[in-house]
Amino acid sequence: MNRLTKLTATALLVTGLFSCSADIEQYQQTSPTLDIKNYFTGSLTAWGMVQDYSDNVTRRFCVELNGTWQGNNGVLAEVFYFNDGEVTERNWQLTKLDNGEYQGEAEDVIGTASGQQQGFAFQWQYTLSVPVDDDIYHLALDDWMYQIDQHRVFNRTVMKKFGVEVAEITLFFDKEQPLRKCPNVT
């Protein structure tokens, strides 16, 4: 019986480590519809935090974004202002595919990001190169966005290494006018 218990526990652990995230299809009939191309056009601001594996908040930040589109190709320029004074940039090169899915590339993204929208939800998955001290980590990100109304989107991202969750990002986007800007960082 002891061997059976160990095998069952091992199977549950492996299943938990490699389990998939929620299914995007479950949001097909929800509204308002999150149109990534429409929402991420023009200027918007976001505020967020990073939590480690034990739910401790390790960083807070504000992001100023500007999106432009030419047909189905877009650029989403992001400037991150972290509470510790660090300022970083990311420039997404986005493509809306014929089937309504999206692909993207950015300076710190390994390979190509892929995304899919259903109803008020959008799932975006990619591998991010993250510098920590003198090392670079490649983390798998499972990024979920949920549109609340025409101006606001909530975002929750799980970061994993070797299938194990190492951090979570929570983010709130707002594009209501007048647009609030990130505070000056010194």
C-alpha cells in the first residue's frame, strides 16, 4: 500500500506541475469583446506588481504604453517605471492573423509569442528573458487579459521555470481620458 500511495502522490505532483491553464474557449460567449488591436491603439497606462512563489510582493511598477497599427501589423511600445528606480522598455511587433489569433516578438522575448481571444478574454503565451543579478533566466509566461469595460483591462500572468510557478504578475490597464501618467521616477 505504501508503494501505491507514493506512486499516486508522484502522479498528482507531475500532473500539477505540467497542467495547462484555463481553456480560452470557456469565455467565447462573454462580453465586452476584447479586441486587442482596438484596445491597444493609442496611449494607455498600466499599474502592476510582481509576487514571488510565496505571494510576497517583490516589485511594483507603472507602464506607459502606445500602440500603433498599419493593417494587421502593430507596434506596442512600453516603458516600465519600477518602484526601485529602474526604467526599462519593450517594443512588441504584433501581427493579427487571419484566424483572429495574434503573434508577437519583442527584444526580450525568446521566439514568437502567440495569443488568442475569446469574448472578454485574451491569452498570450511566450518565453521571456529575465535578467536577475548577473544571470539571465528564461521564464514561460501564461498571460491572461480580461476586459472590464471600454477603458479597463485586468491582466494576470503566471511565470514558470521548468513547469514550476516562480512568480505572478498582476496588472491593471486604463485608457480613460484624461490619461493618467506614471509618476516621475528618481
